[in-house]
Amino acid sequence: MTPPAQHDVLVLGGGNAGLSLAGRLRRDGCRDVAVVEPKDVHEYRPLLSYVAAGMATVDDLTRPQDDVVPDGVRRYADRVVGVDAERSVVRLAGGTELGYGDLAVCPGAEVDWDAVPGAQEAVGTPHAATSYVTGLAAKTWTMLSSLTSGRVVFAVSARHVPCFPVAYKPLFVAADHWRRAGVLDAIDIQLVVEAHRLVDDPRAEPALRAAADRYGVHVRTGTRLDSVDAADRTVRLRGQHGTSTTAYDALYVAPPHRAPGWIADSGLATPESDGFVAVDPRTLQHVAHPRVWGLGDAAAVDAMPSGGALRRQVPVVARNIQARRKGTPMQHYDGYTVAPVTTSRRELLLAEYDREGRPDPGFPLVDLARPRGSLLLFDRYLQPPIYWRRLVQGKVS
Ligand SMILES: Cc1cc2nc3c(=O)[nH]c(=O)nc-3n(C[C@H](O)[C@H](O)[C@H](O)COP(=O)(O)OP(=O)(O)OC[C@H]3O[C@@H](n4cnc5c(N)ncnc54)[C@H](O)[C@@H]3O)c2cc1C
């Protein structure tokens, strides 16, 4: 049997986490970095919320994968099917085996339709949609913007949803649209949030509540979407006081997510990590396999997954790979995460906090948790070029 091709650092998944890390390792002088990524198109996923809010198109968020893989990084256009951490070998769907010095596991999370019976069937109808599936994001705005009366339910799960407060972006932009169209009073807007707060940043919560009050949104926190009956157009909700059934004319879902199954099948998860890569949330090193690292949406890092969180996770993993090799002290990820939320068609606030829920503002001199027009322009128009030119190229400090 031929021995597997060997790479100094092998990265599984060429999304935000994988490409940022690969680029950063190359910048730090690592000569042999390879990424396994099956998709030929790379997505800047934060723009999906703007597609769902009628402020961007899917074309705006996609680039050919090979154009964005950082220089000097080899890409395997294949899918990982398993990792044998005892032998330090990764198996690909096409039958190739790859060996590694260090392994970074970052294949993201996937929508868990099984967790909400009926939801997948519902988003196949014109009356329900989500921004969490690329092919359904544009339909979200078609559905919301054409509503002139009736009840709309926005159901936002807290189970591993990447950057879940961004699900309020289509809500507030749509409410603004209904207000300008003169139909806001004819629409009953129900926001059902599984978490106990709209966002874990105590500075941003009042501003989001104020925006909800302004548009007459009925907010129910601590309530989850249990199931959907697409034929009857009803949702079953479960809160502290039991279950209830509500009819809808339009339904937006931010569905629960789960880790790819091969992570647990490869022994890289623990019962506590719920199928996600079991890492020390500070060093991002695997709890049982010192040469395996986890970051991004697929890793159990005890913080809300977000692209912004990767700006801190990527340098930590890059430095800790070197620290492990040299036997020097490791750096820590503090659980920083961020959620940009529009409060109207013109304004946006930034919720930034650490894993204890403490505010962790990137620019402490300006209160970015207050809605601002300049922040919306930054998030919608400046952040994407920064992503393509800097973040996925590993220019993260
Ligand atoms: C609708 C939406 C809006 C968002 N808005 C924001 C925002 O405004 N701000 C913010 O900070 N964050 C936002 N996020 C979160 C952000 O996009 C994610 O946190 C970030 O993309 C995570 O990067 P990742 O590399 O871990 O996962 P991903 O970006 O999902 O990339 C994972 C990659 O792994 C690949 N992969 C999967 N399985 C395999 C396999 N078996 N083998 C090899 N490769 C595989 C996939 O093809 C994919 O390219 C949003 C996310 C969504 C979905």
C-alpha cells in the first residue's frame, strides 16, 4: 500500500476558518499547508442576511474557490469522510489518504432539519424561508416584501446557529419596509427566540428591544420552534408554560445546526461537545489528540460561533501549533464573538461580547452597540472587500 501524502499542516474545510488559518500559517512561514474543500464556490456567508433583506444578491457573496485559496496553499477538491487520529491520517471520499503533522478541523456546521419536524418541508413552500440556506435566502425577501397583512412568525433557534442574532436582520428591514408601505399595522409580527435574551450583550439588548417595540413586534424569548405543519400553515411552539399552536401567513426560520457526523464517528467529539470537535476552549487544542485543533462553527469553543470570532481564533491556533512544537506556552482564545444586527433599513448595531457575556468592544472609544448608519454601510459594503482581500488571506492579527 502506498503511504499517504504528507502535509506539515492539513486543514479540513476551506470556509472562513480554514482559509484564514491556511493563509495565516503561510504568512508565518509554514511551507507546506494543504486544505481539503469540496465546494468550487466560496461564500461570504454574512451577506446571506442582506440577500434575505433584499439588500444584496447571491452573486455578491460568491467567488470561485480557487481564486480565494491563499497563495502557496494546496487545495484538495474532495470531501473528508473520516479522521484516524491514532495514525494521523485523513480519509477523503475519493479514496485518497492524507497524513499530517498538525491537523485543523473546521468543516463548519450544517442545518439540522431533523430537529424541527416539518420545517424542511415548509421552506419548500412559498410561505416559509430561511437565510441559513443559500438557495432560500432570496426567497425570504420575496416572501416578506410581498406580505401586506396577516401574521409573520420569525423563529430563531439557539442550538449552534452561526451568529444567531443576525436572523433579526431580515425582520427589522422587513418591518421598516412594511412601515414605509403603510401596511405595518395590518401585520402581526411574532418573534420567537429560543435563547433567554435577544443577544448576550447587555449593551445591545435594550436597543434591539426598543426597535422591536417601535415596529410592534411581539417578542417571546425562551421559546422554541418544536414543529411546523406546512399544509395547515401552523407552528408548534414550546415555552416555559408548555406548548401552543400558532397559524402563520409567512414563516422565517433560523434552524438548529449540528456538526458533520464524521467528527463524532472519528472519535473527535465527546458527549459534552454534542458532536462538535472537542477542544480546550482556550487553546483550541483537541482534548485527547495534541496535534489536532478545532476552530470555527464546527468546534466546541464555548462561545457563539461567528466569522468575527475567527479573527481571534485563527491567530491563537496558528501560534499554538508553533508553541506545541517548540514546547513554549500557549495563547488563549477569550471567547470573543460578534453579531451585527440591523435595527432598520438604515441602521445597524454591533453586539460584541466574550464567553461570560461581558461586553468586549473592538473600539472602546465609540459605542458601537448603539444603532448607526455608518455601521450599516461598513457591514454591508466595506466588510465584504475586507473579507476577500484580508481575512480569507490570513491577514488577521
Ligand atoms: C446566514 C448567515 C449569516 C451570518 N452572518 C454573520 C455576520 O454578520 N457576522 C459574523 O461574524 N458571522 C456571521 N455568520 C457566521 C459566519 O459565516 C461563520 O461563523 C463562519 O462562516 C464560520 O466559518 P467556518 O469556516 O467555521 O465554517 P464555514 O464558513 O461554514 O465553512 C466550512 C467549510 O467546510 C467545508 N466542508 C464541509 N464539510 C466538509 C468535508 N466533509 N470535507 C471538507 N470540507 C468540508 C464546507 O464546504 C465549507 O466551505 C453568518 C452565518 C450565516 C449562515
